[in-house]
Amino acid sequence: MSGNRWQLLAGAAGILGLVLAPTFLDSFWVFFLAEILLFILFAQSFNLLFGYTGLLSLGQSVYFTVGAYTVALLIRQWKPGVGLLLPAGVLTGMVSAALVGSLAVRVRGHGFIIITAVPTVVLVLLGQDQSAWTGGDNGLNIIPPKLLGQYSFFDPTVSYYAVLPCFLATMFFLRWLLATPLGQAFLLVRENEARAAVLGYDTLRLKFVAFVIAGGIAGLAGALDALVTAYVIPSSASWTVAADAIIWTLVGGAGTLLGPVVGTGVLLFAREFLSDIWAHGYPLLLGLVLIGVVLFAPQGVVGALRKRMGG
Amino acid sequence: MLLTTRNLTKHFGGVAAIQGLDFQVDALETRAVIGPNGAGKTTLLRLIMGELTPTRGEIFLNGQPIHHLPSHRIARLGIAKAFQIPQIFPSLTVAQNVQAGVGHGLASLWLNGGRQAQIRERVAQVLDQIHLADKADLPASELAHGEQKRLEIGLALAQSPQLLLLDEPTAGLSHAETDEIMQLIRSLQGKTTLVMVEHDMRVVMSLADTISVLHFGQLLAQGTPQEIRANPKVQEIYLSQHG
Amino acid sequence: MIGLPQLLNGFVWGWIVALVALGLNLIYGILGIINVAHGTFYMLGAVIALVLLPSLGFWGGLLAACILVGLIGAVTERLVLRPLLDRPVMTILATFGILLALEQTVGLTFGLSNRAVPDPFGLQLRLGSITYPGYRLVVALCAMLAIGGLDLFLKRTRWGSWVRAVNQHRELALVQGVPVPRVYSLTFALGTGLAALSGVLVAPIVGVHYLMGVDIVILAFVVVIVGGTGNLWGTVLVAIGAAELENLLTLVTRPTAARMITFLALGLLLVIRPQGLFGEKQAE
């Protein structure tokens, strides 16, 4: 019980800190924090699939990019408000994930990984091919609509307060979802899919549902990214971008909601600090960290800590 | 008849594991399926459970064809199976494992808030039945082999099946552990229809109402334990091998 | 003849893809490693060739690149991947780490821009009304020889039979006295060496860039699975089929669209026949 109380307290303190952050951080860090939060969502989309449902998707970048381009293209055509853009990003993320997922979940094992990777290549190529719409290799600059009709996204604080509620809502949603019988059933698929089927669980449908929800979360992250950076580019669909989400999740600890938060936060901060002293050092360092994590802490930072405290 | 198979046949590559099998199980009986290794016993259970699709032939539950259904649909019709090698959910707790058996099906997933108490009660009931109540909160991976076998049966029991398939429930267990499983099975007899594949003749002879002997995927003999014990064909191909 | 250059390009590119995919297939089949860094070894081959070609000549550079990359591969396998045997998910992460580390090292050392490599032979063939670079046909020939050699190696040599034995049944192979750990090293060296060979061969055609391996690895994976894991000639057939499709499509549409359609077609095949076009349906 006291452990729970501490968790509650830490969670409340964390939320309070996030809400107040712009009052004590300068605008550079506020913008940076907004990016971290939306990338945590991107990582959670992978975490829901891999950490909780046991599905290794190499293609979450696809739904991220679909969400981002939904925002960009809607702005170009009709200039709707943020209240419409974000749900649209979620929706297109879910629809595109449903399209891929309905085929992919039927394929077991490593075929699944490759099938989720194919759309990454197709979408990047589609973006390059349709450069009139997408900006091709140069990407597309957009002018986000004003939040509530008056606050510009070019102000980092506005961006931040647009991202924060989405971040918190998604985190609470995931917490709730994973406690429902549906969320518990995801775990059964992860642990032993064949057994779950014999117990009466429609595992194909469960995997599909997880895939679509994850697509919606990635779409939301992409939509937020488009608004915050005012920029979209087809190459964000590349599997190497999806791999970022995988790394953030696994370094932090897959199968925990805190893992992607820690992993994304730590690694993006490391990138920011390194970029000042050694421009190309981050990927190199990340590569080595990754090898180290895999060999010495396969459950990630949060997993390792939890194990230490539990044991 | 609760369960009927008609001309059931399963080929693996060119090899027939089950050949034109007509097999019937009465409601609430305890049936043992025996036979030498490779006789098709495990294949039969997998066919009934929908883990395999028959090459030919049909399977009926209460007269309703089920051989074309996927496993999860068959499970929802009231068939459950305990695997020979425990197929539990290793990082979930023992109680969560049992709960996995209680609440199945996406339809019931969202809206069982009101059923929480009911589910908890059922979980506790099953944990008592398999004598694992004191280990409810341990991760299943930390159980000993004998306990994992009991949990495996518990998973199937939790589904409250009308037909329970047991694939070698006592394989790899000590004498004492086997006795515990036998007690558990006895407590189910007369309440649930049981079909068990088993090698241990002590278990088979003392529990089964009827024994079916499979040989090369076909029914060689069927009868009460006494009849099977006295059957010269069975003695020749089976009992003699086991001494 | 209209389409002849495309047909030839598809043929040449198909053999290259086959070579990359076969290395991947070998590593996946024997070690259960999903080597996402495979394209990186391909890139390393091209980079090493770029450095060594001027001093060692084409054939010398080619040989040196394959051996060097094979050695790097063997060392990586021993140090990083051996502890991860049969944990495919972890090997994805580890090899992604290798990819990042190696790519960035190359990017830092050799720069981030594309470097052209001169055609080693400068030979232009006259085929009816068109001229075609003779080097490209040499590339296809080299790839064919390498794949034929690999087939012979696997079927006719003692080491080859060991590799096949480990592929079929690891424990049994171990019991029969096959030096399984050395077979792992050899397999990884062989696989990465093949990737390097492909990299060297394409360098004079497409140039050398530190990210050149990123795209080909997905194509190679798809080809492996569609061709049927463990199926050498299935992989070759699918690779050439895909490359021909893409190149012939460029006759009627833009190159990016051609590639996109090819990927979609491969993806669809993957969904329809997850066990591969020429793979046995897996035992249930």
C-alpha cells in the first residue's frame, strides 16, 4: 500500500513539474521538452505493441508520418483548427494501421516484422514520388493554425501546452486500457499466443486491436510533431525512425509505462548535450549504448531498477 | 453423445496420424485414450481443440460441427484442454493465470466491471481446487514442475468446460504428485466430461469409465478397464511393451 | 531494342540483391540473427574498395574488402552476437547498434557525401543500336560465380556440410562433433563477406555513401522471406524477379513509383504466402 502511495505522490509531483515547467525553463528547453513528450508518445505506441502484446513492429514511423501529413495537408487545403487536426491525425493513424494490421497480424513470427517494415519503404517512396504534395526530399513547411484562435505555435510555450494535455491524456488512457480485461488479454498474447487461443481468446482480433490503437497513438505523436516543428518530411516514415522508438522503449524498459518515458528522456537529453560538443557523436554513442543495454541490461533501465528493488 | 468424430483423418506430409477414426464420448463420462507412442492420441486432442484442421472427416460437439472452427471458438463452445507440457503465462502470477481462463472473449472484455467480484470468486475457487491458493501471487514461472502441471489443469478448469481434454496430466510427476492429480480428476468426475490421454496404467485403470485404444491412428479396441485388460489384441500391441 | 537496357539493368541488380539477400539468409538461418546491420557491411565493402582500389587494383581491392569485412563480421559475431543466440528480438537491437556505430564511424571518417568510383574497365559494349557498360555484365557474372561457389561450398565441402548440419539441427550437429561455435563465426563472416562483395561490385555503378546500406537491407529481408528462408535458388529467383519488375516498370512510370510498386507486390506476396513462394508450408 505504501508503495502505491509513493507512486501516486511521485506521479502527482511529476505532473505538477510538467505543468509548471515553462515557468522556470527558458524557451529553448520548453520547446525541447515538448518534443520529448511527443516522442515519448511515439515510443509508447511501439511499447503497447511490443512491450504489452509481444508484436515487434518495425513500422510505427509509418503511422507517425501519416498523422503528420494529415495535419500538413489539411492545413494546406482547409486550415482547420487544432481541435480538428489532432483527432484527424489520430484517425488516419488508426485507419492506416488497420489497413496494414489486418494483413500483418495473420503472419506469425519474423514475417510480421518484415511485413510491418514494407510500408515504411513504400511511404517514403510515395512521398518522394508525389513531391508536389509532400515536398519530397525537402519536406514541407507549414503554418500551424493559432491555438484557440490567438496563440501561435511558433511560441514554444504554446507548443508545450498543446502537447502536454495530449501526453497526459494518452498516458492515463494507456494506464486505464492496460488495466481493463482487454489490456490484460494483450499480455496473454505476448506471453503465449497459442495458449490464449485455446483459452478462448480471439488472438488475431486482439493483435489487430492493439495494432490499431498503437497506430492512433503514433498518429497523434506525428500530428503534434507537425504542429510543433511546423515541418513534415516523407523520410520520417523510414524504418530507422521506427527504430528510434524501439531503442527509446527498450533502453527505458519495454512492458512498463515508465520505461519509454525514461528511455526517451534520457537519450534525447544525451543527444542534445552531445550535439553541442560533438555533432555526430550521438548516433555512435547510441549504437554503443544499445549494444551495452542488450548485452548487460536486456530489460532496460526501468526493468533493471525494478528487479534490483524487488530482489 | 457429447462428442462425435466421423471418419476423422489427419495426414502430416504423407503420414497418416489419424485414419478414418469414428470416436464417441458420452456426456459426463471419463474416457481414457491409450496407445503406443505415435498412435495419434495427442493429434486427436489437437484436432478436437481446433489446433489442427483435419485432412478429412468431421467432429461434432452436441451434434454441432466444430472441425472448421478456430481454437478460440471451440473453447467458447465449452471445450478446454490441459497441455502435456504446461503452457502457462510465465511472467503473470498464478492468480492472473487462472483469471485468464475465467474471462475469455473480446465481447466480455470491456463490460465486465460488474462481474469483477464474480470473477474473483471463481479464481479463488479454482485455486483451492488445484491447491495453489497459497501461491496465488507468485509468478507462474517460479512454480515447481508438479505445481505447474496443476496450474495447467487449473487454466482449463477455470473455463468451466463441459468437455475437458487432458493430455498426459501425470507425465513427469512423482508418485505423490500423481496421486494429487488423480484426486483432482476424481473431484471432477461426474461433473465434467473428461477425455484424457495417459500413459500411466495405474491412473488409467483406476479413473477411466471407458478406455479407447488407438493404434496407427485407428481405434483398435474400446471397453471398460476390465475388458481392455483382458483384450488379447491390446495385450499384444500395447500392454506387453510396458511390461 | 526498347527495354533492353532496363532488362539488363534488372538482371544485374537482381544478382546483386540476391548476393546481399543470401548472406542475410545464411545468417538468419544458421544463427537466428536478424541482422539489420547487413546493409552496413555492404556499405563497408564499398568504402573499403574505394580506399583500396587505387593501390590494389579492382580484383585485389575486391578480395581485400571481402576478407576485411568478413573478419570484422566474425569479430562482431563473437563479441556482440554470440551471447544473444536464439534471442532474435535482441539481435535486432544489437545489430541496429552495430549499424549506428559503424555507419557513423564511416560518416565521420569518409565524409557524408556520395563518392563516385570510376568504372574499373571503361568498356562499352555495342548491343545493336545501344551501348551498355561492360562492367555491369562483369558484376552480374561475379555475383553468379559467387552464388554458384556458395552453393558448391555448402554442398560439397566439409565446412559446408557442417553449416547445413547446424542449420538443420543444432543439437544433433553438436553431438556429431561439428565445431558449432566455429561454424557460427564462419557463417557470419561468410554472410557479411557476401554483403561486402555486393558493395564493392555496385560501388562503380552507384558510388559510395555512408547510408547506402539502409534501404537495401529491407529489400533483402523481403526477398529472403518471399524466396523462402533457407532456399538459395528461391532467393535468387525472387531477387531477379523483383529487380526486373522494378526496372521494366521504369519504362512506363517514374523510378520511385516503379520501386514502390515492386515493394507493394513483394509485400503482398509476403501476406499471401508467409512461408515464402518456394518454402514448404510449416508443420502445424
